[in-house]
Amino acid sequence: MSSDSHDVRRAPAPYMNPYLAGIGLGLVLLGSFVVMGRGLGASGAFSSACAVAIDAVAPAHAQGNPFWRDYLTSGVGHPLKEFLVFEVLGVLVGGFLSGLLAGRVRRTVEKGPRISIGGRFAWAFVGGALMGIGAKLARGCTSGQALTGGALLSAGGWAFMMMVFAGGYGAAWMMRRQWL
Amino acid sequence: MNAPFFKFGLFGDEASLIVAFVIGIGFGFFLERAGFGSAKKLTDQFYFRDMAVFRVMFTAIVTAMLGLFYLAAVGWVDLSLVYIQPTYLWPQIVGGLLLGIGFIVGGYCPGTSLVALATGKLDALVFVAGVFAGIFAIGEVWPSITGFTESSNLGRLTLPEVLHLPMGLVVFLVVLMAVGGFWGAGVLERRFAASAAKEEK
Amino acid sequence: MSLLRLDRLSRNQKLALLAVALGLGALVLGGPRPGKIVLDERELAAIVEGEVDHVTPDELADWIVAGRQDYRLIDLRTAAEFAEYHIPQAENVAITALVDSDLARNEKIVLYSAEGIHSAQAWFLLKAKEFPAVYILLGGLKQWTEQVVFPEAPGESAGPVERIAFAKAAERAKFFGGASRAAAVAGPSTASAAPGGVGASGASAPTLPKVVPPPAPAPGGAAAKKKKEGC
């Protein structure tokens, strides 16, 4: 199934009951509402990092584009000292922690049996690019718009969420060779 | 009422970054617990083999929604100070569609790709690179497409406002929809002979 | 039905029941804010008596000169009156519009009207909606004009402290486009309720200065600081 198993230390633990995991996630989201008055997110951190990278290479160009400039002028003194950037760092740590506890940290490539690793990488890149574009248009991704917007009963969030499922199911047949 | 605490000045901007980090840890932890660090588990949703994505997402939404409603109802949280993104209807519809396609093509979404990256998935690394590429591309052309990207800005708009229903009723309907959906998800899974038994302890 | 196999699904079913029960509770409650307004009369009375809800024109003038941006100044008069003159940094909101305005509970709000009656009533309105930081400009626009824009010189018998305070006030008055005026002579009281008039004795009533763009630092800095809260 996966390509590299030389560092399996023990069999991975089964996943948590999805309802319990969902309650946990929901409580984290609720905590964010109560403490910060805002919800979760992910794509914004990518944008901040991208803006900073462009600014480092071509500052005049970055400052001249209002999209990048917006990210460059956010944050507590520095565009990377921003809520989402720190939250995303936390996601990396939390994900790693959970994986470590469950014996699920392993260098591997997730893919179906009928596609090569190279093919998987190609689709991963394309999929990521589509995600990046879609997330910017929608002002958020599943974490921000669907989860947060959904819990807050935001009309745009719910519309977005339904379209995500529509898109995923709609394109599933075309991508079956990658996964099934 | 003095919550949301940050908005009432309980702590400052610098401290809020620490809070963000802690919140992120919780977020990433539960995403991985649910198995969302695995593209195969995530995409199984779209083949009706494993409805965990639907279950986790809607349970989280219902939990946070109910929690916030009750805290606001007893006056402990000022709901008007909780930030709701403005609704840009058409960009969000198109963006959602692209995101859904990107999900099944790439195997992750931005949040889950980070969890997958943290647990060693190389394809997640490539996916993240793709996200940067996509953001770069759209950022560069953004000024010339603002006609679309800024269109249909309906401002802060909630379902109760759209449906002209009291919020409590909408909350109740969402709960019913979710519970009904969970039951239906189970039916679909069994029909598509899913390996659903794996995820329940 | 396989769904009712309690050994596998009872916990999930219990969770589902809990969710539906909470949902029903939400349905019954109707909205996140209780419909009725609950007032603690004693607490409000104590606030009024302690006069902790006042801001003097002196204090407000110093805030404006210092360029403080951490409060919102609300002018409750008509649009016409507002256009003729308003305190720099003020926003014009009618009492009826107060309820639907974008005033938030985590903001410091200073209310003023012509003399203070409307601002007191608006104060009560906002306090009833649980706004914790609402203040009234003591004496309203009338006292603002007399104390800040056209401060009155102290009399002959005034001590050095009063004279120094007056000197500061005179300087500050220029900032607001006003000027100091001579001490009032004994006789017709300057505090008589001449409508709108400032009533300096001996000289013709000075008119309020024309509204100029706020001399305080441009609000661009504050607007730019609005945090991104998106994702």
C-alpha cells in the first residue's frame, strides 16, 4: 500500500470515533470564538508566507500589488507575526503529536494502488494549486469558511461548503484511478 | 459579559499569537485523531466508502454552533463581537467548486495537508507546494479580476437573516439535518461496502 | 434494523439524542440574546450617583489634542446642527439610530448633545443593552463651548493655580479654533439660558467657529490597524 515502511515502530492505532473527534474539534473552535472572537483558518497563513517570500525577492513588485500589500501590512509588527501563521504552526505540532501518540508518523506516500508515485505527485501539485486559487476566491478554505462559517451560520460559508462537496463528488469519477 | 476575551482587552496582540499557537495545536491534534492526515481516508468520502469527513465536520459545526448559541443566550459571550466573514456569494460558489475539485484531485485541503505533512506524507509536501503556486498565481492576477472577486458582497449575512427565521429555529434545523445526515451516511457506507469498522473503537 | 444494535451504536445514539435535545432548547430560547432587557436598578443608580459615567469637556479636549483614538464620540443632535458645528472626531448618530448602529460593547463611547438631556437618555438606552463603557460629556456642547472653545479668564482674585490652568486652556482653545474671553463682570449671569448663545458679557456673543477638518492626527493610522480576521 504505502511505499516506505522501514521506520514502523508499532502498528498504527485505529482512528478516533469521528463523532468524538468532531466534538473535540468543535470545542477547539468554540474556544477560539470565546477567547479570540474569531474562528480557525489555514489558507491565510499560506498567503502571508507567500507575500513575505515575494517581498524578499521583489519588494517593489510586492508593495505595488494590493493583494500582497494587504498581507504585508497585517500582523503584529511583521506579516508573519499573524494569528493564522501561529495557528498553522500549532497545527503542525498538534498533528505531529497525535500521530506520534498513535504510531502514525511515517514517511510515506498516500495513493491508490493503480497510480505511480510520480503520478500522485503531479495530481497533488495540481490539486494544491486549485485549492490555493479556490481558497483565495472564497476567502477561506474548509477550516475557515466551512467549519467556522458553518458554525456561525454564515450564508456564504454554507454556500461554500455545499459547493465543496459538489465539486468533490462531481470530480470523483474522473479521479478514481488515483484512489481506488 | 466580557467574552470574546481578546476583544474586551483581556490580553494583547502578542499574547494572542500564543493563543493562536495553542488553538492550532488542538486543531491539528483532533484532525489527526480523526485520521485526516491520510489522503486516502479523506478521499474515501467522495466514493461513499468512509463518511468520516462529513461526520467530523458536521459534528464540529454542531458542537461549536450549539456552544456559542448557549453561551450567548446566557449573556457570557457577545455574539456581535465574534467575527463572521462577509459573504461574497459568487466568488465563494466558484471558489468552493474549485476547492472541492482540488480536494479530490490533490487529496487534501490546506489544513489537513499540514497534518499530513507533520506525519510524514510526502505527497502532502507536494500538495503544499501546489497551494503556494496557486496562491501566487491568483495573487498576481488579483488586481485585474477584482471585478469578479469583489462582486456580490452581501456583507455579514447569516442564515437566520436570509431565511427570515429565528436563530434558535435555524440551529434546531441544522442539528436535525446533521443527525439525519449521519444516519444517511451510515446507510451509504454500508451500501458501498465501506471499511467503516476500522475507525470506531 | 441494524441501527438498533445497542452494543455498537448506543454511544452515538446517545450523542445524537443529546444534540437534538440541545437543538430543541435552542428552538425554545429563540435567539441568542434574551428578548427582555434586565436592568439592575441599584447598579445603575450607584453609577449615576458616583458620577463615574461622566467625562468633562476639559478631559475630552485633552484626549483630542493628544490624538487618542481609543474611544468613539457620538453627537446625538440633528444632522443640520452637526453640520454647523461638531466637536472634532464626533460621529453623528440620532438616538433612534443608536440601537442599529455599529457601536460595539468593547468600545469606549462618549455621548454628547446640546446640553446633556439627550445624552443622558441615550446613556440609559445603551446601559440597558449592557454596554459597559458609556460616558456622558458633562454639560454637553454648551459647557464644551464655554470651557474649551471660549474659556473664560479667571477674575481678579484668582490664584496662580487658576491662572496657569487658564493659560493652558487659552492655548488649547486656539487648537479648536476658539479664543479666550475676558472675565465676566458682575451682573447679567453668563449662565442664563440664552438658546445657543454663549453670552459673554460686555462683548457680542461669539459665534462658534466653522467646522474645519479635525486637527487631530488623521484617522488613517487607526483604520489601517484594523486586523485581518479572515482565513
